[in-house]
Amino acid sequence: MKLDQLKVAICQINSTVGDLSGNSRKIIEYYLKSVEDYSPDMVVFPECALSGYPPEDLLLKSGFMNALAKSLDSVRKEVGRTLAVVGTPMMKEGRRFNSAVGIQNGKILWAYSKRILPNYGVFDEKRYFTPGSDLGLFRVQGVPAGISICEDIWEDDMRLSPCMAQAKRGAKILINISASPFHSGKFGVRYDLLKRRVAAVKTPVIYANCVGGQDELVYDGRSMAMDAKGQLRVLASSFEEDIRIVHIDLANGQVKSIWREKAALPLGVPEIHQALVLGTRDYVNKNRFKSALVGLSGGVDSALVAALAAEAIGRDRVIGVTLPSKFSSEETRGDAEKLARNLGIQFLKIPIQKINRAFLDELAPFLKGRKPDVTEENLQPRIRATILMALSNRYGHLVLTTGNKSEIAAGYCTLYGDTAGGFAMLKDASKGMVYSLARYVNKMAGRPVIPASTLSRAPTAELKFRQKDQDTLPPYPVLDKILDGYVEEDLGYDDLIRKGFDKETVKKVIRMVDSSEYKRRQSPPGIKISPKAFGRDRRMPVTNLFSDSP
């Protein structure tokens, strides 16, 4: 009997790197639920669903690869008549492959290995994997289909594209399993990509992406299906696990879902907010921290970190600590306490003035003969870091640092001071984005959870009297635009001058960015939300005598 319609379940799951037993249980659970509730012809899981992505140098360990094979075997035994497509690394003849495995009736029917290995930005797949050579054609209920893995579908040269070859060989549906990390605007990039591919192959495409946080990376899910005309017909949830059932009409390539779609999460600040919440939740929970500790200065950065942490893991698991000095104003002290009260988090107050005085007294014989400078100023954040880390040691809290991308880029931070901690939630969020997110938090809460005075006060580190960030830095709106060009777009001095920026300001910013690489190299990991984040994306040498400014 000729099949006129195919039903596919997309299982958008949150895997954890290295949790092979947990990942295999989740795959089996979602497979059985899909089969029982929806009776699909095929159940599809994301790229590296079994191992988690990216497994990095775990792939070089024979013990890991052996355990992975055993976990795949446990999944195989649970798969019945409905075809399952599972992403997993595999060993073949002593080489590693990034594979998609077709399983049915307890048997592995086929294994396709990724042909186009990305080696840019956050991806290092050529370090680990051998490119496959299989065409990727298979049959489901007798219907010819094509399988590809993430970068395979991003290949613009149609002569190299597995998708084009599969369509030419008669595939009626193309499946792409993916582990595509989030950054602001990434959904639009993926959407446009799939539109182009469908326009080229004239075949429905199902795209199965993973979801969850993994160190610096966050996966936003948003798996989707397009019909043969390039119309988006199915869209899975943003930043949460989901099952989506897709119906494909094999006669005309039409695609539909069996239920009304949820409203898509708006792009921009709302999706960045969700990325930070999910990334923090998974970093805390997957690394088995019971609670998080935030130093509350009364400023907008620490306020936002505390608010997002409370949303991510629950207010009962977040502790705010204010560590005032003689330079801390009554306004910032009051705002720190008000914030903690608004959030309902535990609040501790540990003044540092006596400790700071003791440090200065002991150092006085060695610092004499010179005027006070940043040496004395930086003692304060280093004392604060010592106290926070002591509390972390005693109670097992994860210390969340509060620096933003603008400060970190310019080096406007104290090494072993405000850079000290376990996780830098705002590491990739500019100062301007911090303010936008803080206002969004208040808007969503329907009240000023983050005090209005915190948002209106001029930013200050309060390491000396009447200090303002703008005493050292250009105004943040100017600084952020220059950093966008220099850091994210790799523009040079001349390029930035042509854009109309002041020569001396550009020169100063470039000098600050270039001279602060050693600080960034020693800072904790943080959540990637931009196309080019410090760390995985932007890798600059610490020892470097090249300068792009006169």
C-alpha cells in the first residue's frame, strides 16, 4: 500500500555532556512517550543527543567512547517498530565520527556520519572527527528520506551539499539533526538558511535542534519544519524541552502540525533574558551546586545577576551579600538591601572597612613614598572576593561574578577581585544590554524589582569618593559601539575612524582592550549571547606586541 502521509516526532531534549546513563534514559523516555501518545512513523533526536554537545576532549578518552557504545546499545534494546534517529559520536575502524544512527526493532539499521565538519567560532570538530562519506539516504515506511547533521545543511556550495544530493536521488523529506548554539539573532539566521535550502531542493525539511546550557553555550531549541514551498509550518518551544509532531503530505510536500503552535518568543531582549536564565540554571544544576552567591553593590550589574539567578534556580537558593566600605554611599547600600527584599532572597551584610584598614596598615611600609592609586582601590574588590570565596568554600555556594562585557573588554575590572568567582553570567552582555535586561525584568514582574534609583544612578565602582565609571571610560553608549566594531566585527583603527568615532577615544579603547587579554584569560566562563564572545569565539594571544592603533 502506497503511503500518502508521513508522521515525524521531533524530540527536542536537553542532554548533559558526559551523563551517558541520564541521556540514554531521556532518549528512551521521549521515544516511548512519542510512540505511545502520537504513533509517529519516525522519532528524531538532536545531534550528539547521547553524548551531549560538545563533548570536547572526552572524545579522546577510550573509556568514554566505550561507555558511549554501551549506552547506545541500551537505547537500541528499547526501540521497537517505530524508527528512531539518534545523534551520537561513534568509533569505526579506529576513527571517530559524528553520527546519526537509525534504530528499529532493536537493531541498528544504518549510521550516517557528518560530512561537513565545522572548525570556526565555537566549533572544533576537525580536532576530533573524521568526515563521513555516506550519501545519507534511508527509508522510513518505504519512503525515501535524507539525513544530515548540523553543518551539512549550512554548506552553501550545492555541489558539496548532502541535502542536494539526497533530493536529486529522490528523497521525499530531509531531516537535519543539530546542536546549534544560541546567540542574539541566530533564529533568523537559521530560518533564512532553511528557506534557501528548501528553495534549492524543493523538499520539506525537518530541523531538530537541542536545548539547554553547556558551559558558555546555550542551545535555544526552536526546532522547526518547512514545507516544500519554504513556509514555516512547525516551530518548537524556545529554551525548553519539547515534542513536536509533524505531518508531511508526500504528494505535494505540505507540512502541518497536529496542534496549534505556541506563540514564538520575541527576539532581542526577551530571548537573551531566557538564554541567561537557562544557561545559569543548567550551569548550577548540572554542576550540582546547591546555591548561588552574589555580591550586591547596589549597582545595576549585581542587581540583574541576582534577579536572573533567583528566576533561574529559585529565590531560596540565592544569597545576596553586601560588602560596604567607607566609599559606599547610603543610596547604594539601601538599594542592595531593597533589591534583596524585593527578590525575597537571603541577605548578608559584611562591612570590609576594618579588614581594608588592616591591609593598608600592614602594607604601609612597602607602599610608602608614592601617592595612593589603584593599588589601594583594588584592595577592596580583592577583599570582597576573599570573603565571597570563603563563604563559597564553607557552604558550597557558586559565586556568580557580576562584570559585563563592556567592562571586561576594556579591562575595567580587578583581577582576583570582581573577576573572581565560578560563573560570569553577564560576560557577553554589554552595559547597554544590562540596562535593557534590567528594565525587562521589571516589566515582566510588573513592579520595580530592581530599584528605579539603581537604574537612574550614574555607574560607579565606589572604590574612592565621588568616583564614576565615566572618569576612566568613555560614556557607555560610545564605548559599546566602538567595542562592537573592534571586538565583534574585527574592525581596525582606520575602519572605526571612518565610522566617525573620535581618534583619541578609539585609540584609548583599543589600547584598553588589547592590554587586558591576560585578565580575560583568567576570568570564569560566561554565557554566550552575541555572535562573537570572549573565550570560545575570540581567541587572542596574551603575549602580543601587535597594535592596530597608532
